[in-house]
Amino acid sequence: MKKTIIALISLALISGCSTLDQKYSSGIKEKVNSNTSISEGDKKLFESAVVNAEKTNATLEGQKVSEIILNERIRLDEIKKKEEDEKRKREEEEKKLREENERKEKEKAAKFNGISVSLVGKKLYPKDTDKWRFSDVLDFSFSITNNNDFDIKGIKGTTIYNDIFDANILKINLSYDQPIKAHETVDYGGSLELNQFMDEHNQLKNTELDKIKFQFDPKIIILGDGTKIEK
């Protein structure tokens, strides 16, 4: 019995070796698939080689099965390596681009953070038709500081007026188109013609200056060389 088993194993090994040594032919595929001594991985490699040859009009004639399997393993490894290299290169380029964009965003944010606007005064001018003032007018006094290390030609943004509970009262656009040198502070005045039928106008009118929580949200900076930076 023992001798029979050994004989069968030897026969299988010989069969496998003989199949691997055979050259490619029309019927070799069936022999490879039915041969139990050839691993499933090698069978898949052989099948892949056959499919690739058919797709690319390449010929496998004259090649041994073992050579076909080896060459296919090399081909697939090269494809895998190329894909990995391309993926790594793409990831490096994306990382470089992301870092560059982050750097630019930080630089831009720093420029915007370098602009500060403070509300230093609020004065009401009542309606006076004799002076051609047909509604109440609220005058604002601002202090604008350029904390950057460069001159600017102008800024544009939104002034935000909140109450002491941080609830918004009103937002008003602000534009200043005069030069401000680096680390210079300038005074600026603006006004709002009040609409007596708008609750937010009446609230801003009646809120004392020290109870207004003021913010400025810059949107555009014009640099000294004319470069326009937008959020």
C-alpha cells in the first residue's frame, strides 16, 4: 500500500514537471488546468498570460509552460511596481500641492489678520429738513490699523455690530480706498441713513457705544503694488 502511494505521488510530480516543460499549444491550457501538481497561483498566472497574449496579439508559441508562468509573474510584478510608483508620485505631488495651498492660505490669513478696524465713536444726527436731512443719520468713527509689514492701498469688508449677548444687530459694508502705510493707523468716518421702520436700525441707534460688540471681517485687501487679495 505504501509503495502504491509513493508511486502515485511520483507519477503526479512527473506529470506536473512534464506539463511545465511542454511548449505552448492549443491543448496545453486544459492540461495545465487539470494538473493537480501545478499550484492554483501558477494556473492563474498561465491563464492571465494567455488572456494577455490574445488581447495584445502576442504569440506564446515556442515557450514552455514554466517560461510562460515566469514571464507572466515578471510582467504582473512590473505592472504592480509601475502602478505603485505612479501612485506614490501622485500622492507626493498632491501632498506638495496641498502644502503649497496651505502655505498660501496661511500667508493670506496673516495679511487679513494684520488689518484691524475699531469702532471709536457713534453719533446721531436727527432728521432736519432745513439741512436737507430727511431722516436720522448715524455717524460712525473708525480707527483702521495696518499691522502688516507692507503698505496697502485699500480694504473692503463688513462691519458687524452685535449686542452684549453676541446677538447680531446689523452688518454694514465698509470700503476704504486710501493708502495706509505699514504699521500705520488712520481715522475714517462713515454714516448710515436710518430707516425708522427697520427694527435693526432702531436697535443700533438706541444701543450705547460701550454696549456694542464690534467686529470687522475683511474681504479684500489691495496691496501697495496693486495686487488684489480676496478671501
